[in-house]
Amino acid sequence: MEIRELFAQNLRAARQHKGLSQEELAHRAEIDRTYVSSLERCIYGASIDVVDRLATVLGIEAWELLQPRQERQLSADPKSDE
């Protein structure tokens, strides 16, 4: 999976987990709603500054938007190492 696809999936999952619409996320991150939609559909790649702003709004670290889902789940669940 390409990094852009990974970012798109993680962005959508984090946004939905927070219960935010694309419009609300865009407003809080001070970017256009259509840009959020384009990021989630892998049309555009985000700059590191945009990744950081989105992560801040979502209450997560920027690296979490770029980390594969399986690794992210393992790091969030210390019991999975047992």
C-alpha cells in the first residue's frame, strides 16, 4: 500500500472515530472541505504541515496518520504482545 493510500485510510478512520464531518474537520484545521475529501480519496498528497494540523484537530500524533493499521493497533494494545 502506498503512503498516500495509508494516510487516506487513517485520516478517514480517525475523523469518523472522532465523529467529525469532513466539513467540521476542515473548518477546525483551517483548510477547505474539498481538500479533506480529496485527501481521503487519494487525489492529493498532504504537506507535513497539513498532516500536523489534521492530527492536532483529531487529537492524535501526526505519525499515527502514516502508520500501518496493524502496527498502530499493536502499539495501542500492550496485551497484544503476550
